[in-house]
Amino acid sequence: MIFLKKRRIVLDFEQHPRLKEFKFSFSKILRNPLSFIGLSLIFLFLMIALFTPLIAVPEKPEEPFRIPHEGYSVVPKPPSPGHPFGTTTKQYDIFYGVIWGTRTAFRIGFMVVGSILVIGLVVGSISGYFGGIIDEIIMRITDIFMALPLLILAMAIVTALGRSLDNIMKSLIIVGWPIYARTIRGSILTIREEDFVRAAQAQGAGTLRVIFKHVLPNAIYPVLILASLDIGAMVLTAAALSFLGLGAQEGYADWGQMVSLARNYIVGPQGQPFLYWYVVTIPGLFILFFVLGWNLLGDALRDIFDPRLRRK
Amino acid sequence: MRELQSAESVLEIDKLKVNFYTYEGVVKAIDEISFALEDGDTLGIVGETGCGKSVTVLSILRLILPPGRIESGCILYGTKDSCIDLTQKNDEFMRSIRGNDISMIFQEAGNALNPVLSVGYQVSESFLLHRQQELCESVLNRIAEKRDRLSAYQRFRTWRYRRKLRKAEGNLLKDRHYGRLLKVEALRWSVDLLRSLGIPNPDEVVKRYPHELSGGMQQRVVISMALGCNPAVLIADEPTSNLDVTIQAQILQLLEDLKERYHSSILFITHDLGVVSEVSDKVIVLYAGTIVEFAEVRELFKNPLHPYTSALLHSVPHLGSRERLESIGGNVPNLVSPPSGCRFHPRCPHVMDICREQKPELYRGMEGADNRHLAACFLYQQEGVA
Amino acid sequence: MNFLNYIIRRLLLLIVVLIGVTLIIFALLSLFTPEQRASAFIRDIKQLEHIDSIIKTYGLDRPIFVQYFNWLREIFKGNFGWSTTVSRPAIEAFKNFLPNTVELALFSAPFIILGGIWLGSVSAVHHDKPIDHFTRFLSIVGWSLPTFWFGLVLLMVFYGYFRGLFPPEILGYKAQVFVESGEFVRYTRINTIDALLNGRFWIFVDAIRHLVLPVITLTTIQIALVMRIMRSSMLESLGKGYVLTARAKGAAPRTVIRRHARRNALIPVITVSGWLFAQLMGGVVITETIFNRKGLGWWWAKAATQLDIPAVLMAVLFNGALFVVINLIVDLLYAYIDPRVRLR
Ligand SMILES: Nc1ncnc2c1ncn2[C@@H]1O[C@H](COP(=O)(O)OP(=O)(O)OP(=O)(O)O)[C@@H](O)[C@H]1O
Ligand code: SF4
Ligand SMILES: [Mg+2]
């Protein structure tokens, strides 16, 4: 017994510190009920997105994102065997819409946050690593972005580029990158001063090597947390823009637009106020749970990686 | 009811055990340590960093926070006739002890002072917490003194004050008006206290914020916070470790004077052997959460018994000596899975088989000696358990 | 004097920021062709034939900096342009919509900030206990709610089910007519305050009823922000040496939390609160749109989707000014709470 115990400890010490840290963090994520719920939600949506064509079989495989509709009657119809979540105005099938909307949501989240991350990493590294006048200019630009009404700006950009989902994504990228550039620069500045980076530089490691091998891996955590929170936030903003009528053409599988379609059917006729509850509630709950999943995960990550609170 | 072992003690710790339940495992920070603090004495506790000095004294005040827990043992406080076991008391009772009967000076003055509260408030807080009755009386006296010089209306108002203050009902601090009277009075007391600690122009200092004071001054303020209510036991957790040498000497001198003046007993923690030889009467040497040696201070330096103590003494440079410094081989043990038996055995030059299996008790160091010099080492087993 | 100096210097920064933000907008405008920019001025399909003349009259084919200086010159003359969305001068529309936005901000900010501080400290004090998980979960759910959807659901319940208990818009019909009549003096143009000043309690009640749902929406969604900052800074503060000192003095947990830990923990909260207040004042686009409250957000949302450039520039200018002023206030509050901070 004693022998076994000792062996385990020895193995522990042999692990790469970063790997050990990662294992520690991961076990904390799984042990925290909130982040566990978050991970499960994300996993569920990932499954939906993976198996979309099996869950909701498209009628026209060449245009799967078009929600099928039967007729043009504006009055929504309640759930029935053919339409498990009912139909919204103009008889678009809600079930089909929310299931395919999952893919749209992932696309928006990953594309927007991914692009912002790349831009932010490049700009932030340049700014943080080289400092001086370049840094000054980039930081003043990001300062000024902080003072802008970003949502209104994004709306104006979408309008100018033409109303579509792709343009919503573009506009979110345009207004979103400065925060990332700032965060990455901030963490690079702290890490650049640390001893191991100094040591690497003293050993004559090239600039790029230092950035990629020593600085970025250590600067990335705060950014990943921000990114996880922002996938939720970006999907939410995109849905809001969609809701305001800036998104794809009518009938595209997109949660924001589906809520928007329900707008005239919030309040039922006299005496039956909740008659059309399903048209607004169901797509909204999909947005809520999707965003909630990412936010729970991001929030837990933030706690776990917060050096001030770590290992309490 | 437990009794104190000796008539001279004010504080006795008996088989105290403290664990921390962390992610890495159970940290066995303190493992069944026992010692006594005698009235009017200064007891030094020395040991390397992480050996459990702070945890020991924090558990006396029951200030160990989760994930830490006092597992077992007694902390007896009082006199031979009437003593209490602090581990059995509830938090409300402990609050009346903390800062009043037993108070503490913390490791780093800079951290121990709240940056957003004025020095005056922080010093007067312990008066407000523990000396309300006396503050009321003092306010009453002050009112009585100038009574003749007041107008009829003012006299009416002071009459109302006096009635309420005399009854001192409820928590007067909560009352906006009387609370302020008490606070002003407590501030006066603080000024007096700071002056008595030799702080130049205390009226100014009480209005300042901690960051405006020098390190030595901050430490004096921290000391005055602890001394305000004239505690029977003063715990000083490395009060001088971050100060430069001259200030350090001043602070030590101050503590010495205060001990005389207030008749307190002091539990003095340090990792500096030089300091401990100056201030304490007796010394405990801690190693990895266990007591390894206990002796009078001169005796300890003259004749260290435990292998750890002698190694420790050899690692201190002596002025003028050309002797090479020896370092203690090996590492400080991990307290999650401490070495079996004697916790020092992996580093001990005299290690025997028994050391790996059995935990040594505190043995009498020399024949003939009473319980004045004890060491937890099997080398002294033949002399018998203390 | 020093203090005044400081404020003046900070306000000079305002000019820099305003020039910066407008430059960025003009830089963005230059990404479009003059035709695209001209589309902002087209109200009618027939005008498409006259697109060139529109470009000429608005100087849209000239270099962007010429356009910028033209625009600056007009601003200094007090001409902020014509907002096509509301068919009146932008500055007049601004004055008209501002009070409604201010009213909403004034009513929701206390709930968000004080509520967030309270929840955050409760959560921190009970760190990792069920109540901590519970409040955090609720606040994250709030933070994840799509504003537009939550607003609609609230309307469904409180307007539909409870028969108009908490209606959308700003005032009921009767109240609106009365407010616009000569009998009602509009001191501040903020309905709740004016109603009290006029002693018309029924109008006050009516205005409050219209405020309830937007305030609930904003509070539910934004409270998480303040809460989580408060929670983490409170946790940090509770672990500090001075908290241990206070406990060692014999202070009760309440005193320790309120007097020793909370004040230090408030320092970072001030920053988010300032940011949040700037957001609230700068027009809460979606909430105002959903509840049809005609405030700045409502106007600017409409303007942005119709490329009403003067209105968008107005939004940018106002937000920039707000940003600077609120940052100034935040710094002053810092200095008030934290004696270590010196105003330089
Ligand atoms: N909150 C805690 N959580 C986990 N372990 C702790 C905690 N506090 C103390 N310990 C453990 O208890 C042991 C003793 O710590 P303690 O603070 O008493 O050391 P110390 O002797 O005061 O050292 P120093 O000279 O550095 O002040 C340490 O090994 C530490 O790992
Ligand atoms: S008990 Fe054994 S191992 Fe421990 S100090 Fe004594 S001789 Fe060394
Ligand atoms: Mg210590």
C-alpha cells in the first residue's frame, strides 16, 4: 500500500506543470454544479447541431435552412403531431426552425468570436509585445471604441452593408475586436515581465519564438474565458439584431427572427391571453439555454482561473 | 471541567490538532501539540516558514477558517481556580475574549491595517467593542466636570444623555447620537494610548490613513490596537519580520516595556533566533506541526538537545566566527502526507529504526532536570516522559 | 484649486474623445461608396434617378476629411443635422427623447447597482454554500436572457394576462393628453418628477406603472454584472489581513463584513456601475423598442436601421461625452472611497 502511494506521488511530479494545472482546472469544472450544468447544456446543443438533419429532416436538402411552411395563414397553430412545437405566423414550423437554428447559433457564435479572437490576438500581440508608438496608437483606438454606442453602431453597419445574417456577423466583428486586443495586450504585458520570458530572451530566443512559445500560451486564459462568455453574448446580440429585422430573409432558421415573427401574437385574443404562448416562448427558451450554457461555463472558468481566488 | 495543570499558567494548550481540508488532501498542519504560557512570561515559538506557528496561535483565538478545523484538544484559559476551555465556547463568547483577554499582533502591519479606514477608528474600535461601560462612565465624568458652565437648555440635554448613558441600555453604538459621543470618547482614549506608545503627535496620526504612515509607525499602531483593552495574553505573530533592524529593536524594546507596564503574558512568534533570544524567557521549537523542543532560552542556545534545533542553531551565522554555515539537508516535509513516526526522520543525522515507526513524545532532556528542558526525540527516551 | 484644475483637465479630454469617436464614424462612412451613403437620404423609390444630385448636395463625393470639416463647421454653428427618422432637427429630437431615457436610467440604476452589491456580498459571505450557487445561478440566468424575448414574455403576462396592469409606452392616453395640456407645467420633462412637482399623483402612478416592466427587464438582465464583480472583490477582501485583524479584535461578523470588508470591495464595483450607468443613459435600445418607450435608444435604433446619419452621429457624440463625464465621476468616487487614491 505504502509503496503504491509513493509511486503515485512520484508520477504527479513528473507531469508537465501546465498539464497538471489543466487537470486540476478540469476536475474543478466538473465538481462545480453550475459549470457542470453549463457544460451539459453546451453538449446537448452540440449534439443537436451534429444530428440536425436526422432530428428535423429537411424537405429541400439543397436549402436546409429554409423553414418549411404549409400555406400562408398568419394565425399560429398550436402543437400537433405533425408540428411538435406548433407553427408560427405564416405556418412556419417552429420545431424545424429551432432545431436548424441551433446550427445558425453555433455558426454565429464560433465565427464571430473566432474572428475576433484572431484579430485580437494579432493586434494585441503586436501592441503588447512591441510597445512604443504602435502600442500607443492601437490603445487609443481601442479607448475610443469603448466610448462608442456599439449596438447602435452595429445596427448602422448592418444596414449599410445590407440586411443579412452574414452582415450581422461582420458588424459584430467590427465592433467587438478592440476589447480582445486590449485584454490580450494586458495579459501579454504582465507576462512579458515575468522571469521565464526574460530568461528565454536572455538565451537568445527569437521574438516570434518567445511570443508563440512563452507568452501566448500563458496570456491566453483570460481571453478564453472572455471568449466563452462572449459566444453567449454575441449570439444574444445577433439574435437581437435579427429580431429588429436586420437578419436573414423571412423563413430562415434563426432564433432571433423566430421571436420576431411571433411579435404580433404575444397577447392572445380577449379571454385567452396565453393562446399563442408557444410562438414566442419556445424560440426564446432555445436562445436562453444556449446562452446560459456558455455563460455558466465562462463564469465558472473565470472563478477557476482567477488567481486571487484560486485554490481557496 | 478541565483544570489548568499549573498554578502559574494563564494559557494551556493540550494535544491540539488542526487540519486543513484542501483539494490536495488533508493538510495536517498541527499535530497534537501541548504547551503552557505562564503568567508574566514571554514564550517564544520558533520554526521555519510553514511549520504551523500562525495556525497554532490563530486556533487559540479560534480564528481558523474553513477549510481548516480544530480536530481535537483543549485550549484552557484562566487561572487555576476558574478556567475555561476555549474550544468548547461559541463564537459570541469568543468575540468577548478576542481583543479583550487575548489579543494579537499580526505578521505584516501593512496588511493588518484597513487601507480605507482612519487609524483613529481602527485603534478605537477595540474600545468600542469591549469597553462600552467604561466609555460611558468617562463620558459622564466629562459632562459632570463642565456642568456648571452650561446653560439651562444644555443642562437639560446633558440630563438626557446622562440618563441614557447611565443605563447604557442596549447597544449604544447603534444610536446615532450616543454612538457619536462614545466614538469621540474612544478616539480620545486612542490618542492617549498612541501617545503612551511613544508615537509623536498622536492627534495628527489618528486622522491619517495607514498608507500615510511608515512601516515602523504602522507596526506601532497595530500593537496599540492589540493593547487597547489591556489583554492578559498578547500574541505577537512575527511583529518585526518586515522591519529594518533599528526599527525592529525599537519595537522589541516597546514590547518589553509594555509587558512590564500591563503585566501581560506574551506569546512571541518568530523565525529569527536572534530575536527570540532577546525577548523570550522560554522557547518552543516547532517543526512540521509538532513541538520538537522546549527550554528556557539560554538553556536552549547553550545546550540544544534535538537534532533539528542544533542544526537550526548551526545554520545561524555567529558574529566574528569563521565557522562555515551548515544547511539542513533535505526538504521541509509535505504536511499532506507527513513522514511517519518522527516527522524529522528523513533529515535527521541520528535516525534510528524506532524513529520511522513511532512518534516520539516530549522526553526530559537531562537527568536531574525537571520539566524545564524537553525534547521530542528518541535519543532522550531513557530520561523518561515529561 | 488643484481639484478644479483636475476637473478642467479631465473635461479637456472630452474634446479629444469626441473628435476621436466622430473620426472613427467618418472612417467607417468612407468604407461605403457615395451611392451607399446617399441611400441614407433617399426616402422614395423615385429619388433613385436623382442619386447624383443627392451626392452633390450633401457633398458625398468629396474626400472624407472635407466632409468631416464641413460637418464640424455645422456642429459649431449648432446645426446637428436633420433626423429623417423623426422628421425634425436632430438636436430637437435629442432634447425631446432625453428625459424619457433619463427617467428609465434613474429608476433602474438603483435596483441594479444596490441590488447587485447586496447579492454579491451575500454570495461572497456564503462562499460555495447553496445560497451562493443559487444567487449566482439566478443572476447568470438573468444575464443570459434575451432582452427582447424577456420583455415580450413580461408583456404577455402583465399586459395580456393581468389586463393591462403594467402597460408598455410611457404614459396612458388620458395622462398623456393631460401632460401635454397647459395645466401641467413640465419642469424637467421627466414625467414622474413633474407629476410630483405639479401635485398630480395620478399621473405619477400612471408613469410608474409604465416604468415597472422596463425596470424589471433591465434589472433582471444587468444585475449579474454588478453582482459578480462585487462577489469576487468581496471574496478577495474577506481574505485580507485587515479582516482577520478585525475578527481578532472581537468584531461581530456583521461589523467585519459591513465596515471592514465591504468598503474595500466596493472599489472595483464603482467602475462597472459607472459603465452600467453610461449604458443606461446612452439609450437602452432593445428595452425601449420592446416597450415602445420613445427615448434615445428607441430613436437611435430606428435611425440606425434607416441610416439616419445625423442621428447616429448624435448618438456617438452623446455616448462619447457620457463616457468621459462618467469616468470622471467614477474617479472622484474612487478618491472618496479609497484614501490611497490621489487625484492627479
Ligand atoms: N488556509 C489554509 N489552507 C490550507 N493549508 C493551510 C492554510 N493555512 C495554513 N495552511 C498550512 O498550514 C501550515 C502552517 O502554516 P502557518 O501559516 O501556520 O505557517 P507559519 O509557521 O506561520 O509560517 P510563516 O513563517 O511563513 O508565517 C502550512 O504548511 C500551510 O500549508
Ligand atoms: S526521534 Fe529519531 S529521527 Fe527524530 S530527531 Fe530524534 S533521532 Fe532524529
Ligand atoms: Mg505565519
